[in-house]
Amino acid sequence: MVVVLSEKAFIFNFVSLKLIEQVETFPNPLGLVALSAAEKPASKIICLPSTEKGQLKVLNYVVDKSIDLAIMAHDNTEIGAIAVNNDGTLIASASVRGHIIKIFSTDGGDLVQELKRGNSKADISGIVFHPTQHIIACTSSNKSIHLFEISKAIDKCIQLRQYGFTNKDLAKNVEAKNSKSGMSWMKVLNKYWDSDLCLSKIKLDCDSKTVGFDAKNNRLTVVSNDRSIFFVDIPGE
């Protein structure tokens, strides 16, 4: 369990509620924190803003002791959003500018992919990894939800022999490469869809929204601030 304050975070053992660690952070008014959420993740990761502007602190827990890794993610720019995939092997982050999303390996802290959201400034409100497919979704203060393939990140991690990546990931990536046109299937899903060379996006006429991947029904679920719900079906693997 993680309790985030403005300039520090407390990590507790959820069973005993014993304080494991107290971590100093850069001023964190958004309460940014991300954790590996799988029942048995490859790495038990907690990611927070570090004490330096633009830097990520990655805590990899073995029993109740953490291995500390610092990643300079966004030079001289504050962190605006953080996400960790379910297995604790990848981190996605964006600065407060909201132009670029960067993907890092949690093993060595290597930058394995950069994703361009757009040229206009936007407050990225959330980044979500698909639990089984090589896709992430991004919401922002703009009216679009952006979706990206992260196959290049998986390829790079496999090449670098990063912990938590296996031949199964490689086989899944080969399948994705052999598909007809990557994410082109998304263009036909609904009238809100649009795409360009850099990314694919869903346009919704609402300012505030939350998204999540529904792995059981294989779809993207979008909930807007006015209580509207949208579903985008995703073909099976």
C-alpha cells in the first residue's frame, strides 16, 4: 500500500500495515504513483517522481527490501503522468508538456520507445497499458484518446535481454508484425475514430474522461465526466 504526500511517499506492507519504506520525492501535487498490478508480477515495481525534476524513482521490491533505480525521463521538465504495466517490466511516463510518452524498461532503466502524442501542449491525465496486448492508451485535456502500439519497446527489451521478457513475448510480437497493417483495424470501430502516421485516436466531445482496458471482453472502456460510457472493441490476439 502506498500513501503519497506532496513531497514524500510511505510504502506499507498491506497485510501487517507495517511501514516498509519512506521515500522523498520532487513536489508531487498530482499524487503521481504507479504499481505493477498483476497477482504475481515479474517485478514488484513502484514508480514515483524522484527528488530531481523530470526524474523517475523506480523501486523493485524483493520481500520487504527495495532495489532503487533512478531514470532521467524528462530533462528539466516535471513529470505529468506515470504508468507501470501489470507485469512490472515497463514504465510509461510523460512530462507536463504532454508532447511525448516515453517507455522504459524497469530492469535497466533503458529508454525503449518514444511515442508522439501531438505538438500542442496537453495535460495527460492517464496512461494505461493493455494487460495482454502490446498497446497503451493515453487520455489528456484534449478531446482525443490516443492509442499506441509498443511493439518496438518489446523488441528492444528482448534485444537487451531485459528481465521479464521471454520467447512468448517475441512470438506475440512476430504475430503483430505479420498482421496486415498494425492498428488499421481500429479505423472501422466507430464514427469517432481517426488516425495518422504517428498514432491512432478516438475523438470524444467531452473534456474529462477515464479509460481502462477490459481484458475479459477485449475492449476499451471510456467513462466521461458527464456519466457517458463508450466501448471500443479490440480483436482477439
